[in-house]
Amino acid sequence: MKRRILNIIILVFGLYLIISLTKDIVRLLNSGGQVGEAEERLERMVEEERRLLVLKEEWSSEAFVEEEARNKLNMGRPGETVVILPGGEGGGANRSETTDVESKPNWKKWVELFW
């Protein structure tokens, strides 16, 4: 009788160990996939960081700043006269934007301003 109870206890304990180890193995296999996904995400982020650093380097250069000031802000160097010709590359784009704004009724401009 004691031997039978001991065998049942050993059997239950063995089943518990088998189930517990199986759960741990499954969790370990799943975490391996998560590590792979995390590594891929890390590689994408490192590549994005490289790309952004290149853009930052390009945009912080004096040549880029001067070009943007000349083309988009219609600015010039001290002592230089800026002439904007109608129908030019810069003037045509600005004109279409201004005519679009000017063609709206005044009450719509006020509504857009406050909402």
C-alpha cells in the first residue's frame, strides 16, 4: 500500500515536471523569435539614424542654408539686390499660392484663421 502511494506521488511529480519543462521550452522557443524581431527592428533603426545623420549634416552646411535662403525666402547677401521676375521658377510657384488665397472670399479667410 505504501509503495503504491509512493508510486502515485512519484508519477504526479514526474507529470508536473514534464508539463513545467514543456512550458519552459515553448516559452524559450518563442523568445528566440522575439530576439530576431528585435534585432531586425534595431537594424532598421540604426539605418534610419544613419540616414537622418546624413540629412542633418547636409542641412546644416552653409551652402544648403544659403541656397534655401535664396530660393525659398528670396533673401540675398548683404549689399546684394534681390530681383524677383514674374513667371520665373520661384515667382510662378509663389504666384499660384497667392492667387489661391486671394480668390477666397474674405469671410472664409476669417473662418480659417480662427478654426
